[in-house]
Amino acid sequence: AQSVTQLGSHVSVSEGALVLLRCNYSSSVPPYLFWYVQYPNQGLQLLLKYTSAATLVKGINGFEAEFKKSETSFHLTKPSAHMSDAAEYFCAVSEGYGGSQGNLIFGKGTKLSVKP
Amino acid sequence: NAGVTQTPKFQVLKTGQSMTLQCAQDMNHNSMYWYRQDPGMGLRLIYYSASEGTTDKGEVPNGYNVSRLNKREFSLRLESAAPSQTSVYFCASSRPGTTPYGYTFGSGTRLTVV
């Protein structure tokens, strides 16, 4: 069964520092992988997705993620943190696009704090 | 372009009361989902509807029922609310195709059961 593990429930960085949020997945077939962001008291918004094209995926707000099959990882990075990046980030996996295979399985989330 | 609309945004129930959470999407999406979000637990799937006329259980269906009223609307019903159902509930929709498009989420319903 597919699953997602996000390492670190809380990550704190200084403004201007590198952001690295870790995600490892487990899947029996080539997965589709997603990162979502949730700002306080809001719904989830898609940041980026990997769907078996380029392994380096660029998303909104300067974020990117690299799919590494050998490491079963899909870590999210941003070169320089901004105060507005403070939010909770969720990694998600699915194994297909129809029926239950298309359902997204979410990690438990990583809360990012940005210090001035 | 409203996307996914959930009502109500906030609700307080007494134990044993019933209520229905409403969700509607205007993107002509086929699939719709109900998740609950609890601190430290991420999002867990309650029920989903792959297409109009079908519904299936997710990871945590106990205590809930759903209705896919038409292509636009997918409601979640709590027949007898319990304090363990205190949570934030999110509805989402997606457009299956040759590659997954990800989900579009509503803004959530904060439910407290006392």
C-alpha cells in the first residue's frame, strides 16, 4: 500500500535561508507525487506535482522538488525563505488516476516557521 | 470561478445531534472527496465519489454517510455526532484524465462536538 512519511513535524528557518522539507514515499508502482501548502484557516493549495515527466519539478512561489526514485524521496526546497512562506506543507502520493488508485494519500504535514 | 464551496464554515454540535456538511464544485469535475484534518494526523479520507452515482469508503468512514446528489454536489452527514468527530472537514474535487491533476480543495468546515 502506498504511504508518505514527512520527516519533521516542525521546521524553523531564518528569512533568506534555504528551505528543505523532506518527504519519502512508499509505492508499489511508479507514483504521482504532490506538495500542497495550507495557510492558517484556509484550504490546501497545490504547490507542485510530479507525474513522471521531468524529475525536477518547479512550482509556485519559488518552490521546487526533485523526484529521486533510488531514494524514494520527493523533497521540497526553496533557496531563500520569505516570511510569507510560513504555513503547513503536505506531501501526497497517488498510484493512478481512476478509482481508488487515484486517491491522494497525505503525509502528516510539516509546519514551517520563518524567523525574521 | 468559485471552485469548491463548503457550507457551513463553522458549526458547534451537541453529542448525538445530526448535521449535513454541504459541498459543491463548479469545475465540472468527476471525482469528489471528503477528508478530515486533525492535528498531527494530516488529512484522512472519509469517503469519495469517483463519479456521479458512485460512492466508496475511505480510511475513516465510521460514523459518516455521504450522498453524491449530482455531478456538482457531494454531502457528508453525521447521524449522531460524537466528540471524536471534532475536526476540520475538507471537501475536494478532481478531474481524472491521462495524468492526475491533483485536487482542488474547499476552505473547510470547522466542527466542534461538545
